Amino acid sequence: MTRELSERPSRHAIGRMTWALARPHGRVLVAGLFAAMIASALAIVTAALVGRVTDAALRDDARSAIVLAAVGIGCAVVQVVATGYGQAWLARAGEYVVRDLRDTMIVRLLLAPLRFIERHRAGDLVQRGTAEIAALSTFVRESLGQLVTTVSTLVAAVIVLSIESWQLLLAVVLGFGPASWWLMRRFRAGAGPAFAAEAAAEADVMAGVAEIVRTRSLLRQASPAGRRHFLASLDERGERAVRAQMRTVVVSRWVNAMALIEGLSLAALLGVGALLVDRGTLSVGVVVTFVLAGRTLFTSFSDLSGLVADAEEAATGMARARDLLEATTLGPTATQRPSGRRLVAESVTFGYGEEVILDGVDLIVEPGDRVCLVGRTGAGKSTLAKLLAGLYPPDGGSVRLGGVELSSLAPEERAALVTYIPQQVQLGAGSLRDELLLAAPEAGDDDLLAAAHRLGLGGWLEALADGLDTAADGGLSAGERQLVGLLRVGLSEAAVLVLDEATSDLDPESAGLVERALDRLAAGRAVVVVAHRPETIAAFDRVVDVGAPLSRA
């Protein structure tokens, strides 16, 4: 069951989704977290050791100073190594999480109902499945390890400084805490809506670009004034995207203000420390420790503020990805298997929005039947073909194969029973062999050639310069693409074959090959063809006029 995508989806439960994705990679994640925490602790310990060295030097205790300095150097080396491994392991775990999320989204889009894909802009779907996942990948590769290290450093700094001097720690907290908390609160208040608006605006621009690519032939022939009129919409989208991006820039200024708070707090720390040393309450070494650790503390908090912006953007991407996954969640599939090959459409109604295209259509197609769907433009021929292939669930009534509702079957089960070939067959970027292996993954070249000969297409296939190595996405005519689609059917065991305008706009030679292959495929199969060419219609014994009331009985 699918629903509409949200332009600004809620971030509710993205933590649970992230944890579910991270759990299979828990060992690498835990190792990275442990290494990052060790590195953070050592960074603060090193600062404390520098303070001890200072006190030893002031006491003229050279031996202790040398020993403590050596320990500090060792801690610094281990810290660098632990930081490197921690960030690498965290990035590795994060990349695996992103990979799994990307794979899941691709599968969901592949299996999503056709009506869902048609209802949404291609640019939005592409943006969610590619650009936003790439941004998430950048975050886990470049920022996740730094984020964990920064948080660990803050915790370690507070613990060590509280042991060294609670008075100085209190001065740091009072001087730095309230102001930084207020700035972060202001940032968080505007960050969520700002980043969500930016992501939605960028998806809108992507949709506009995709529309231009799709209509490029029409735009090339248009007058300059016509092109400007068409492109004005893209300019408006671009302007909205710029405004949304500037909004995030303005919101991020609250994070940049942390540098001022850091400087003032460090100055206050030095002042309080000097006063306590003068009174004999603290040693110079403790003040040195606070200056170094405090500097690390402030820097970490400043880094954290910047990383929060990255985390907000990543959270927005996760929310939009989760929205897509939830919107394309498949409902329960039928447990009953079809008991026959009889295709029955009963009281089928279907419409696009308020417009009803089909109303109460009844049609029975028996195994071996050859049914030709005809009718005026807009009568619903192609829509009915997609309903009979199970690509659309009907708004009312039912479409059943062997007594089982087609819409209740899993997509791969439905495709194995009913094959649909559109008017324009889409092919991938691989070879012709790759296209055919989609239908029969275990088939060898001899099997593929044998299937072609069974359909009377062996001569055509062997005449290709590169044979099965021919590039599928380049150089094949519309008719040859139809032949590839029919070859795939010949390699499958589908009980029903549905073709939409199979011979439309084909040259006579290609149309003849298609019709000959179709004749051979029809043996033992139910075949439903949408057609308008008189010679194609004449080859069918059963013709159904979709626009005529009598065709619904």
C-alpha cells in the first residue's frame, strides 16, 4: 500500500531506522566508537600531563618532568593512532549503512506500483535516491567520526577538569554554558525547517531539469520566446532554491557566533586562574591544564556546533529517505497461488483524479485467447492493458488470474505470470545478452539463440554486427526494441502477454517480425494487444472496443 510523499517529512523515528540499518555492522561501529573515546580521553590526559610537567619544572624536579613529558608524548602518539582508526572504522560502518539504505531505496522504487511512480516528479524520486543519499554518505565519511570524537572529548574534558579544580570548572560552565546553550537553541529552532525547505527546493529544481531533458526535442524546435516562457518556471524554482539556501546560511550564523563566546570564556578562565594562583589556591600547572583542556573544550564545542549543522542536513536526508521507504511499503501478498490461467476483469473502474476513464468493465480472457483492444483516443485502451497486467490496481472491481487478485501478488510473482510490453520498450545500458538474461538468468548463449529461432527472430539476431554483444541502449530501432521485449517473453513462462501498441509506428519489416514472433508466443498463452493498425486488428479473431458499452459485457 503506497501513499503520497511528503515535501517536509517528520524526523520522528529516524533514530530507530538508523539503528536498524547499523545493527548488522555493529562490530565495526563499536570498535570505532571505542577508539574514538580512547582518543578523546587521551587528548585531555595529555593536557593534564602538561600541567604536571609545568609544576614539576617550577619545583626544579627535572626527573619527574622528563618522565611525565615522555608519558605525555606516548599518550599523544596513541591518541593520533586511535583517532585515525576510530574515524576510519566509523566511516566504514557509516558507508555500509548508507549502502544498505541506497540498495533498499532502489529495490523499493523498482517494486513500487506504477501509479505511485507516475504520481510523483521524477526529479524528487531521483533526488531522494541519489543526491540526498550522497550527502548522507559525505556526512558519515567526513563528519561522523569527528562528531563522535568531539562528544567524547567534551565528556572527558568535563570529568578531568572537575577533578583538577571545581572552581575553575564552575567558571568555565557559568561563562561558556548559558551563552552557548542559547546560541544552540536559536540554531536548532530554525535549522530543521530551513534544511527541510532547502532539500525540498533542490528536489523541485531537479524535477524541472528532468522535465527539460524529457522535452528537449520540443524545446529545440521552439522559438526563443517559447523557450524563455518554458524556462521561466525553472528560473522561479531556482530563485526559490536560492532563497532556501540563504535561509540556511542565516541560520548557520548562530553557530559561527560560538567563536566570540569561546574567546570571552578563555579570557575569563585566565583571569580567574591568575587570581586563584595568586591566593595560593591553585598551582600554575592546574591553570595550564585548564587553559589547554579548556581550549580543547571550547574548540570541541565549536566543532560540535558546526557538526550539528551537518547532522541536521543528514537528519533531513534520513527523514526524506524514511518517508520514501514508508510510502513504498508493500502490503501483505497473497498466500493463495493461482489455480489456472484464466484472466478475469470484473466491474473494473479506474480514473485519474476526478476523471473516470473506465467504469464497470468486464472482460474474460481464456488461455490461448488472442484479444485486440481498440477504441478512440482517450477511451482507456492503454489503461485497461495496464490493469490487466496488474501494473495498476483498479479503483473498483477486480482483476484476477486463476482466481487470485493480481494486485495482491508480489511484483516478481505477478511479473512471472503476466508480462507487459509497452509501446516503447526501455532497455538498459548493458548488452543485448544482459537484457535477455533478465528473463532467464541461467541461460547460456545457445539457449538465447534457440529462443530467438523459436520466435523466428534468429536471422535478425545473427544479422546484428555484434550479435548478443550489441549495446542495448544504442543503435536499436523502436521495432528492434520490441523484438527484444518479445524475446524476453519467449524466455519466460508467463501465462498472459499484454502489449500496448506493439506495432505502432514501426516500419513494415519490423512490424512483420513482431507479428510473426507474437503469433508463435500466442501458443498456449493468453494474448491481449492494444492496436490501431487495420492489418494488425484483422489478424485477431476477438476485438474489444473499449469505448463501446457492449464491450463491457
